[in-house]
Amino acid sequence: MQASPLKIGLLGLGTVGSGVVQILQANKTAIGIKLGRDLEITKALVRNPQLPRQVNYDSIRLTTDAAEIIGDPEIDIIVEVMGGIEPARSYMLEALQCGKHVVTANKDLLALHGRELLDTATAAGKDLLFEASVAGGIPIIAALKQSLAGNQIKQLAGIINGTTNYILTAMAEQGREYADVLKEAQELGYAEADPSSDVDGLDAARKLAILASIAFGSAVTLNDVYTEGISRISKTDLEYARELDYTIKLLALANESEERVEVRVHPAFLPNSHPLAAVKGVFNAVYVVGDAVGETMFYGRGAGSLPTGSAVVADLMQVVRNMKTGANGNLNCTCYRRLEIKPVEEFKSAYYVRLQVKDEPRVLASLAAMFAEAGISFASIIQKPKPDEAAELVLVSHPCQEGQMQQAVENLKVYAKVLNICNIIRVEGGQ
Ligand code: NAP
Ligand code: HSE
């Protein structure tokens, strides 16, 4: 005889929560057979029970009182998909302390308080699983924690924010306006409740902090990640990228060398021949290099109700499998050492520099001398005439240290022939 259904409480029934409900409804029979036990969502916490929902929730009791779920002795697993720091943090700590397993998609919380939450889960002998917190439906956390566990991870590079990739793709390929595409991404359920998290690069930085902590076995938090967003990327930059055979992407980059971790999120020019340049729309991809496995690449939808729900449901099923074998709480925090964070001045990249200058003799030579003084040389230069005896210059440098580029920019700022420093964007993927 099959055991009674295992009861689950949802904290949140928005985009992701609805995806979880939909998947458990659609695949109920197969999931029940795989686990030898049915899963049943009995209660869901919401802010406003009167709101229309994307799913049929007839069998789920909606409540605005978290204690009704966390304090329910019949509920074994809490799925936190409400988002934000508080009260989500307190609810999760309380749930773990009163003996429940927790599955979450909350990267904001994990990137700041991951250690506290994971240690609490381990001390309580409970699972805290968070596959959905990074790259939507791509199983990258399981890959890093389990499938690649025998490797020293050397490098991670990824497109891990669906909203910004959706925006940059539509701007580059359809010439659409930034605000218009962002609105569409919000309507499709890709963007965060506050979409500035997406466009300012914070969402990707949070995910990178989570990935880097697991990959390098050393806690990395949001504050460690150098972060720039996409708001300064203009149609002009996208046009120059096309002319130079590049694509502009919001990249998340991490590597470890000499006991130090480098973690950064920023827009970057990528050669069109690079595998990440082909990742378009809401899709995400994570490229991982391990010392044993070599190069690997993980690809899939990075946001949205069902892709993210897919990761949450997989975690729920893992909790149940662990319950069967008594293995809960064994694979929470995987950090085993403490590495330093590399300072930004030591980052190394090539650069795209777009300037408006006076269209006069010797300006280009003076600029080249200024960059040379900082130890920077150029791989290519484009010059286009502009009205009022001005010219637009696009310089693509050879790789140099961030500190060298900062020195060159200080020189440009005081050179009277430079009318405007329009944009400076890193160029990656050359080597
Ligand atoms: P959402 O659509 O805004 O849904 C949030 C849900 O939580 C809503 O049902 C809301 O209630 C409820 N809620 C929020 N604050 C609450 C509070 N203080 N008290 C009671 N209920 C509260 O958000 P989402 O897109 O599903 O995202 C949820 C989490 O998943 C976030 O951590 C997000 O970063 C993460 N995530 C999202 C995606 C994605 O593609 N959307 C992908 C990966 C991870 P009402 O419905 O009554 O407003
Ligand atoms: N807002 C996030 C994104 C959701 O666009 O990638 C998935 O984490």
C-alpha cells in the first residue's frame, strides 16, 4: 500500500509558485510513481487572496498568515517562492528550526544570508535546496555540487539573467526600444518584482555569488561581486558591435587563481564566434571549466513560470528521496575554505572605447600616446565624421589591467580635444 501524500506548503503563489502547482498537477501520476508517494500542496501564503491566479488552486487553501503554514504539523516541506529578504529569511529559518525541509528560488536571500540558512538547515538535519535560484530551469547547482564534484573548477562564464538577455537580443536584432522590451519581459514573468535588479546587473551578481561559492568551495556574497548593468548600452554601441562582428551580452564571470576568486558581472562585447554569443532571448547558459572534465556548457531557459517550476519540483523530489534514505541535510553548504576576493584594479580585459573628439590633425596621435602612457595598445580603430567638426572614434584595445584603463580615462578627461567619453565596455572571449 502506498504511503499517504506528502504535504507541502507554498510561501508565494505568483509566477514561480503557479509553475510548481501546474507541474505537480500535470505530472502527478509519474511523479507519484517515481517517488512511491504523492505530493500534495495543501496551503499557500499570499499577500492578497482575492487576486486572480494563473493556475487552478481549488485544492489549496490560501492564507495571509505564514504561521498557519509553518506551524502546521502535517506539512513536511516548505517551498519559499515569495522572494525578498524579510520576511522570507525569518520564515525559512523558522521552518527549518521547527523541522521542515525548505526548497527555495530566492537568490536575493541566498546571496546575502546563504551561509546562515544552510548552517541552520544542516544543524537541524533538514534539506535546504535551491536549484531554481540560478539560471531558471538549468540544473547547474546539481551539476556543480554533485556531477562535477571531483574537479577543481577553474572558470565559470555565463549569461544568467533572462530579462537582460531578452532585452539585448531584441534591441540588437529587431532595433526595438529598451523600455518597450523591458515591459514585455515583465509581462512574460521574466523580470524581478523590482526590474532594476535585472537591468542593474544585481540579479546576475546574486546568482554568480551562489555559483562561485559552490564552484570554488568558498563563500562569496553579493557585496564581493563587481557589478555593472545594461542601462548604458545604446543602440549606437549595438550597431558598432555588429560592425565589428561582436554581440553585446551581460556576462557573469568567475575564476580562481593563486587562492583568490575573481567575480564580476558587466556588459561585454563577445565575438560572434563565441558559444555564449549564440545564447538569445530568455535563454541562459553557463560555461564551466574543470581541471578534469575540461570545458562544459549548460543551456536552457533562465526564467519564467514552468522552467523555474521545473527546478523547484526536482528539488522537492530530491527531498523526498533523501527522506526515504535518511540522507537529508547532507549536501547543504559545500564551502570548505576561505579564499580572498581579487580587487577590481587587477581584472584584465580588452576594451571598446567610444569617444567624440574634435576632428583635427594630431588628435588620434595624442590619444594613442595617452593610452600608450598607461601601457595600452589598440587592436582596431574606427573613425566616423560627425556634425560640427567632430568625429566619433571607436577604439578596441588589447587586453590590459583595469587599473591601466582607469589611468587612461583620467588622462582623457583632461584632454580638451575629447568632447565626450560616450561609453567604455569590456571585450571578452578573445583568448
Ligand atoms: P511573484 O510573481 O511576485 O510572486 C510572489 C508571490 O509571493 C505572490 O503570490 C505574492 O502574493 C507572495 N508574496 C510576496 N510577498 C509576500 C508577503 N510578504 N506575504 C505574503 N505573500 C507574499 O514572484 P516570482 O516571479 O514568482 O518570484 C518568486 C521568487 O522566485 C523570487 O525570489 C524570485 O527572485 C525567484 N525567481 C523567479 C523567477 C522568475 O522567472 N520569475 C526565476 C527564478 C527565481 P500575491 O500573489 O498575493 O501578491
Ligand atoms: N529575473 C530573473 C531573470 C528571473 O530574468 O533571469 C530568473 O532568475
